[in-house]
Amino acid sequence: MEIAFTSTGALPVDWEKAALLGRIDLGDGPTPVIVRDGRVYDMSAVAPTVADLIAGGDFDTDAGADLGALDDLNLTPAAEGKTRLLSPIDLHVVKASGVTFAVSALERVIEERARGDASAATAVRARLEERVGGSIRSVVPGSPEAAALKAALIEDGMWSQYLEVAIGPDAEIFTKGPTLSTIGWGGEIGIRSDSTWNNPEPEVVLVVDRTGKTVGAALGNDVNLRDFEGRSALLLGKAKDNNASCSIGPFIRLFDENFGMDDVRAAQIALTIEGADGYRLDGSSSMDQISRDPEELVRQAMSEHQYPDGFVLFLGTLFAPTQDRDEPGRGFTHAVGDVVTISNPKLGALVNPVTTSKDAAPWNYGIGDLMRNLASRGLLGHTKNQGA
């Protein structure tokens, strides 16, 4: 399924003031670009990859080649012979933080208690909300109050590993997918063909350089399989890391005088799911409800770890769909043909159709392929980042 790209439908509402960083393929390979005032600038003369461009810190479009107006490029996610819009990241490690909102914490506990059975979730949800719904929303993770709540829940036999990362001192930080495996705007997102309970996770994604400095943000979909993770947390890798299971885009909005971390903290993320069967679901995630500050999540991601090419960090979501789709009491799950739109006024809109991971375009372009392509184009050797 191909979706038409337009600047008015995909870019921030204040795009005239935004500095947007991303990647396109003009036919010869991935190219880092910056979008300013609706025009696209090829930055490969400054740095061959987005990771190197960020490390060098040179976002001056005077050093780039003007490719023309964004809408004139006829961007598309995957058609040969046209300009492809790719995921805006390349060499970055793809990290994610989970259970960062109270509501999502309760939903993870429900998955665990229901053992991945959607039909059992309603009864578990009612009991858990009655017991801890209000208190978990107000407690500060790692605080003495959190420790007291933990002790009370253990005594009641209601403690969970998900509550541990929701209100304990250590955040859940995991690797979402391999480097270069993310898909961008318009690409098909994949759900495992053997999953029967799953959902999108609309999130803000921070982009962090090799020194730990956050340089920008984008929208992301941390596709989640509730049945797999609900059966066992040890299935997290299978629930999270599958072909086409992670999308980011449409561009990275760079931090500057017009956009920064406070905008991330205040962001309202809207979600729309439109099914080929006429089904529609609207949801939202409010970043001001997050339990841990984004900068604290970045700090924990870098604790005793290094990322020489930088990393991106999904911040988690408040969205946890409980609206029934097919059968009463079974909640929401995806159907092939759904179109997921994640949007925010200052970050634009990320649109992805849904298919299975088996039927999605295979991931067959790795780091070696990228290096060989850049070498053949004569782009290696001039990056400003010459890290040790």
C-alpha cells in the first residue's frame, strides 16, 4: 500500500521555523538531508551518514546542495525510480524505555496476570485498578512512598516485575531493534503472523549523540505484541524485535531556539488507526504524565554504556487500547490493512500501513551494505567526526 507524501500532511505546523534532519534515497543510496523552509538540502558533502552529521554538529545548509522544494521530490517509501523517504536514522542504536506511564504499567501487569489471554484482561483490569489505580499515578519512582507501595502490594500478593520498573529506582531500558532495521514514513509496519493480541505504541523518540547530548526528537511506533510479552517477560525480544516492527519519522526535529526538551515534556501525541473494514480508533499519549523525566531516561540508558554512533530512545507511551474491536472483552488488536497515524503539531505525522512481519519488505540492507555504497559514491573519509 502506497501513501502520498505532502509537506502539509507530514511536517510540523510551524515547518517554516523547523530544522528537520532525515534521509532520502535519490536512486544511488541513502543520503542525509536537512529540510529548512520547505526546501531539501543534500548534506552528504558534510558527512556521509546522519550519525556523522550529528556528531560533527554542522547543520548549516549553506554547505549542502539544494535539491529543491520538498513537495517537488515526490517522496515515496519504497517505489523504485522515485525519491525514497527513509527512516531518519542510520547508525544509531535503537533503544526503548518501557512502563514509563502509570496506565501502561497497569496494562503490562494485566497482560502478565492474564497470561497473554485478551479475554481474561477485563476482570484483571477491574481488580488492579480498584487496588492501585490512584496510588500508582501519584508515586515518584524510587521514592520512599514507592517503596511503601511496593511493600503493601507484595503483602497483598499483587506485586509484579512491571511494577518494579514502573515505580522502582531502575527504568526498563531495552534494545528495540538492530541498527539500520527501522522503517520510515509510509513503510509497512509488521506484526508477527502468529500474534493475536497486539497494538501500536505512539511515542516520542529522542535522538542522542555519542557524548550523551540530546539533539532532537521524532515520532515513533514501538509495535507491541501483548500476547507474547504477557505469556512471559522473557519473550520481550520476540514481542518487540521482528521484521518491520519499529518505525521512526518522518524527520528528526533538531533542538534549537524554536524547539527543545520542554516541548517534548509537554507534547501531546495523537494516534488514529483506520481499518480496511471501516474500524476506527482514536487515542492519545500525554508526555506530561510520564513518571520519569526524559533526561533521566537518557541518563539511565547511558549508565555504564557507550554509543559511539549515538542512539535513539523511545520514551514509552500512555496509550493502552482497551476498546473492543471484534469480540466483547477482547480489546483491540491489529488487522492487516490498518493505517496507523501518529502525530504531533511540532513533530509532524508518521503514517504506516500494517502487514505481517512475514509479508513486510525484508530487511536486507545492513551496515556492510551501507559502507560499500558510501565507498562506491566516494563519500567516506571526509566526515568531521573522527572519534577515537
